[in-house]
Amino acid sequence: MKRKTSKIFYMKLISISLFFTYNSCFLWVARAFQKYENKLKVERIESFPEDDFLVWLGHSSFLFKVSGKVFYTDPVIYEKIVIIRRRTEFPAEVSKLPAPNFIIISHNHYDHMDIPSLKTLTEKSKNEGKIPVILVPEKASYYLDELGAKVVELRWEEEFNAGDVKIKSYQVKHFSGRNLFDWNFSKWNAYLVETEKIKIFFGGDTAYIKLPEILPDVALLPIGAWKPRWFMKRNHVSPCEAVQMAKDIKAKLVIPMHYGTFRQGLDTPEESLDEMKRCAEKLGLKYLIPNIGQIIKIEELTAEE
């Protein structure tokens, strides 16, 4: 009986491995034959303003400053992750980036938790005499032991408070893993960053999931890597689903992310943006599509029409 049980277990393990191997090979081969010109505009940042601002750095990386506090989301500040190169240049010199007070990590995939970027940003803060707070999902601190930062794990629906800053995590629908042996070891989060001036929702990486009405001023939501739909729908929203999520949480404004920087799905940046705009206009949702490196004043994001 024991031998039969072991045989069933290993057969299941082999089947699962073959399934993911097949799907991965399909996706990589399909992408190799896909050709498109990346037309995303990059605005070079020569210096960062003293006033409050938000800027998209590409992919899921945002930098924003509110009331003197500097925040980064899923920072990837170098030209490649492992062996995958950016399709758009990084908009600023790394040496000119402001030192973070808070770094928010959605999950442990290499294009979201980039250890070299985290090391550099942590050192920047230390050089200014401060220790950054890195907020991560449950069990994800395992990968960041040697950074020398204050790493805080947030389970779903947990909050972190620091003065007038409140950051709450939310459950989304994704997966985690950095190698063959840590599949779903850690969790994956979305976050609401709440300050006196603005509430920003960072959606991380997710398939469609119904979230509560949290009323952010701005929702940063992924719209790329959604094709082929039969494969991607388990873990990635389509542009229309991203718009629906923004409507679900009653966001005043949506800003798209997670498209165009790295080659990940069979969709192009242009069709992802066109689909998002079509659905947003249909649902009456206000949106803003910034260039990579375009600096936006926080007051512009909260201005009433």
C-alpha cells in the first residue's frame, strides 16, 4: 500500500512538472517569434523635485514622495533581472535616486523582488543615517535576511503604522517562487498606502479578484502579460479586468503598470493600453497614462475636477 501511495505521489509530481514545463516552453517559443516595436516613451529625470510627486519607473516600479517620505514599489532599477533585459531604459541615474523610507514588495518573483535593487536602495538610506522599512508578504522576509533593513511581513488584511503613514495589505490572486523548490512558499499582496495627503492602492501582480471598497485616490494596476488568455488568466488580469478592479475598490483614478518594460506575454503595449482605455471609458473611470520617468505632482492626482 505504501509503495502504491508513493507511486501515485511521484506520478502527480511528474505530471505537474510536465504541465508547467509545457506551458513555459509554449510561452517562451511564442514570444521568440513575436515581433513588435516598443513605442513607450521614456522621459529622462535629471533631478527629483523637493515637493511631493509620483513617477513610474517602468514595470511595477513606482517612486513617490509624500510629506517628505519616500516610497518605492517593487523597485527594479537596473537594466536587467538575472538574464532578462529591459525593453525600455531606466529613466534616471541610479546615483540620483532618492533614499527610501519605505519599500513595498508585492511578491517574490524576480521582476518584483530584485535583490540587487533592494541592496542599492538600502545602502542609500544607510548612507543618510536611516534604516528603510521593507514591507513584504508572509514568509517573504526569508529572502532578505542579509539586507540590513527593517523587513516587515504583512499577512493579508494586516496593517503597518509609522507616524502618519498607514500601509495595509490585501489578498490578491497570484503565486510565488524563485526556484523549483520554493513554489508558493511565501504569499503575494496588494497594498493601500494611506497618508494625510493621498491614498494610493498598489495592486502588485494579480488575476481578477473582487476587493472591498477601499476608496483610494489612485489605483496602480497591472495591464500587461495577459495573453494568451487561456494561460495567463490564472495569474494576470486583462486590461478590462484591471479597470473592473479599480471600479470595485472605487478608485478615483487608475494608472496602468506592468506592461512594456519586460517581454512577458503575447500582448503588445499598444493593445494593452487601447483595451484599458476602451474599458475605462465604457465604465466611466478616470485614467492617467504617464510616460516612464514623467514626474507628476501629488496635488495633480488628488485635484477635484
